[in-house]
Amino acid sequence: LGDEAAPLRWAEGALLVLDQRALPAEERWIECRTPDRVADCIRSMAVRGAPAIGLAAAYGMALAERGGDDLAAAAELLRATRPTAVNLGWAIDRALEAAGDGTLLELARRLHREQEEADRRLAELGAERFRPGDRALTHCNTGALATGGYGTAGGVLRTSWERGRLAQVWVDETRPLLQGARLTAWELHRAGIPVRVVADSAAGGLMARGLVDRVVVGADRIAANGDVANKVGTYPLAVLAARHDVPFYVAAPVSTIDPRTPNGAAIPIEERDAAEVTETAEAFNPAFDVTPAELITAVFTEAGVLEPPYGESIARVASG
Amino acid sequence: LGDEAAPLRWAEGALLVLDQRALPAEERWIECRTPDRVADCIRSMAVRGAPAIGLAAAYGMALAERGGDDLAAAAELLRATRPTAVNLGWAIDRALEAAGDGTLLELARRLHREQEEADRRLAELGAERFRPGDRALTHCNTGALATGGYGTAGGVLRTSWERGRLAQVWVDETRPLLQGARLTAWELHRAGIPVRVVADSAAGGLMARGLVDRVVVGADRIAANGDVANKVGTYPLAVLAARHDVPFYVAAPVSTIDPRTPNGAAIPIEERDAAEVTETAEAFNPAFDVTPAELITAVFTEAGVLEPPYGESIARVASG
């Protein structure tokens, strides 16, 4: 793997998916020549992160087109893989709109480039809110692996570091799949940023001791009122940050905003296999939770920094 | 293992310590014939739980007496194993007071019996606060394995179940050592209680969805003002419970109260090996956090249910 670990590559008529379940121990690529194979990769979380699964679905639609498959069927297959992130449906809808002229691979590549541009832009905007010496806390993985570009919250952290506005990052390990301990710690370490991994349940104690200056996370869906669905454990961080007057930021591309979802209660929360949590007992394994808009200090997007009242700022961005 | 998994047994001049690191997969006993060996078991968390490590230390002092060791040195060795739980020092102080008349094994056995009695009594008092249909949430392990008796918060749950006042228990898996997923789920399942294990970070989302009626946890030290040190992750639960108007209970024997510690800021918080959290990155691994008294609805002890203002209710109990 080079300096920039990319989750998706197109080569010789196939989508290559970096199997993130095996990282950082092992670099394993899955060759996808059908939308079915891409759907498997999304469902199993070989590729994960709201923007990255959107791009994977776009490439999946391109594979369907090249294979002469029924595009509507491929769209439904890909759409059904995971319910919470809205980028998935957003990318599939773009592909369906463009269908018919044999250019779905071009579309996927364009969305991929645009993701990188959006990431860079929102990272710049987010980094402006950081100050030298800041100790930031983040949850799950929101770097290049999660977006196919530069990263959302992870990109904000990298740009803040490059601008001398970051001293250290606390990384929640992020149970059950440990995306923080495995992926984020690895990405930030490669970028030269001092990292300390903590158990998810330790973040509250860190804030109580005054060891956290800012929290920044990604998003899987932002409702019209500003409520945010993100990896389970995000909501408790927001409650704790509010209690300790720590700014709580969300970093996400505009494609994560879903103006058709009125609020967090309307966001479907995926439940995953209990075996991800425990092999030896019954478990309940929601993959996401909802953070109410009232707990969010600002949302960094490539179209600008959104601030309360979110109903208005989101409507402005969503209308173009 | 029988129906009652006991963490400590005395047999043929030795203390047998059930190695809780191997549970529930394997039943392995460690034979201790010296205080040094007992200290190893406490330090490595082969035996854990504030009341249980207090009892282990009392048996360790008895072994020192039988071996003709220097009792003051044995006391210092055992006291230095873990800093946060006050029961450890409490039991060692009882042994030092009684030293000189060759009866430290009798003392350890008496403390062991008294722990069981205290557990039963506080479980009865705590269960009175539960109602039929209650869905309780707990953290870490506070059952028989943690006390050598009937359990603190775990005992409250068992008695509530027997009285028809409990429908289900959500069990935090309790990273990094998974005492909830491994020990509590196993103990409650054996008692016939419906259990669902959740990632620690999922508890907040459960409360937001109205799926938690009560939270009950144990304690490693209760300061004079009612601040409670307990397994890391307890404080976030208390903050979330307060936000959602869910009663937050602490269950602990009076020996857990330390009137000489004025408040939570004065409680030493143990930092354990980073390797418990992650093998592949730098980590910070505090074993405990502090929950301020203002977030605690009631404390169940064998001497009665303590309620705010805790400065007064604790002073009453501490004075006898």
C-alpha cells in the first residue's frame, strides 16, 4: 500500500475493492466483475464508509452496464445492501439518470474525482475551526479508506495537522469492528499525526479530565433538520461533548444530506449480526445511532460550514 | 463449575483463585500458597471486582501469617497491586488490626461470609426499586464472581428477577477485557434471566429509543461526597441516563465507601497496559472513571439505600 490507501481501484474492466476487514494486518484485493460481487463487498463491509460505498455502487452500476445486465435490477440489488447511508442511494440515482448512453464508468470516475475535491474543500473549511495545540477526538474511520478521496473528519484532521492546528488525536477503537483502532489509527499514524487509541467508553472520562478540545466525526445520513446518523457511539460522544462544552463537529459531503428525510427518527438504523459483538451470548447490534441537531456545533461540507438553525442552512445547501 | 461460580476457595492450606480471564471458555484454577502469588492474581485480573480482590487480599494476609512472612511487607505488596478499589486497603487494614494472634484465616473466612450477607441484603433493598417489566442496563461484572458472595449490581438484578420485577438485562460488553460479554452475560444466563449484550457505545442509543428503564452498576470506590469510581464507561452511562430520565443506581457494600476520600478528583485512576486495548497502535487505557454524585439516583448498600444529599447519607453510614 502506498501513502494513500485507496479503497477502490478500476483496472482492466474490473473494480478492485481493498478488503478493509483484513487491514492493517493484510492487504487483500477483491476483484469485482459483476454488480452482485460489488453488493457482497458492501454488505460484508469489505468496503465501508458512506461515501466509499456510494462510489462502489456507482462502479457496480457501470459493471452492470458493461455486462448488459438489467440496470433497474442492479440498482435495487445495490440499494438493498445497507439501509442507513444515503450516499448509496444518491450514487445509484445518479447512475439511473445517466443510464442508456454507455457512460456509467465515466460517471463513476467523475463521482470519484468529485468526492476527492469535496473532501479537500471541506477539510480546508473544517481546519479553520482548529487551533494550535488542539487535542481532537474522533470515532470510527472517516479517512481516505472511507471516502475514496481524502477523507471527511479524517481529512479535517490531516489538514489541521498540516496547518499546525492539531497536537494529537484520540481515536475511539469503535466496537464491534474496530474501524478506529484498525483503520483510523493506521491512517493517522502514516500521516505522522500523534495518535492514542482509547476504548469507546473511555472518551467521556477524557472529556471530564479536560483532555479533549474538539470532537469531529463523519456522517452516514444528515436529515433535513440536521439530525445525524453515524456509527453507533456517536450520539453518546455528542451528549458528553455538550456537557463539557467541547465543540462537536460533523464533516460530510453534501451527498450525505438527505432533504427527503425530515429528522433522525425517520432514518432507518441497520441492525447487524449479533456475532459481530459476541460469539457466546445473545447480542443486539445496531450499527448506527442518531445525534440530534441540537448537540452539533457545525457541519463541514464542501459547500460551506453549516450552523444552526440547521433547517435553514441545510435547505440552502440542498437547493443548490 | 456449579450453579454458583465462586471466584475464591480455600482448600488444604491454599487459596484457589478461579482464573476469570479464561471464563467462560475454560475453568482454570490458580493455587496460591504465598501472598506473592495472590498479588499476581490481583494484578493480572485473574481475580477482579472490588469486593473479591479485597477478600483475595485477606486470604493473602492469612497465607503470609501461615508462612511466617513479615505481615507489614505482605500488606504493602498486596496494597500496591491495584490503586482504585478501596476494598483492597480496607481488607488489608482489617488483617493488620487483627494480626498477631494467628487467626487471619478465620478473619478472611468471616469477611467472606459477611460479604455474602451484605450482598444479599443490598440486593433485597435494591430490588425494591424495580418494577415488573423493567429492562435494566448494567456495565462490567458485578455478580458472584466480582464479590465472592451473591453480587452487588448483579445481585440486585438476580433478586429483582426472582421477585418478578425484571424483564430483561442489557449487558455492556465492557471493553477492553469484556467482563460484561464474558462474565455477566454468562452469570445472568445461568440464572435464567433474558440477556442481550451490546457494544458499550450502543447504550446511549438504547436509552434514546426508550429501551432502558434502569441502570445499575457496582463501584470500586465511593468518596465522602458520593462521587463513584467504577469501571471505565460508567460515567458516560450516568450522563446519558440523566439526559433520558432513567434512574441510575450504584450497588456496593459499605466497605466500598471511603470517607477519607473527599471527592472523585481525589480517587487514583489506574492506567493499565495499552496492549489490553490494541496491539497495533498506541493506546491510553484508564481502567476506571468517576461519576459525580449529582448523576446518581441512589446507592444500594447493606446498611440501607443512600440518597442525596450524599454528604449526609454517607456520613451516617460511615459513622456506623
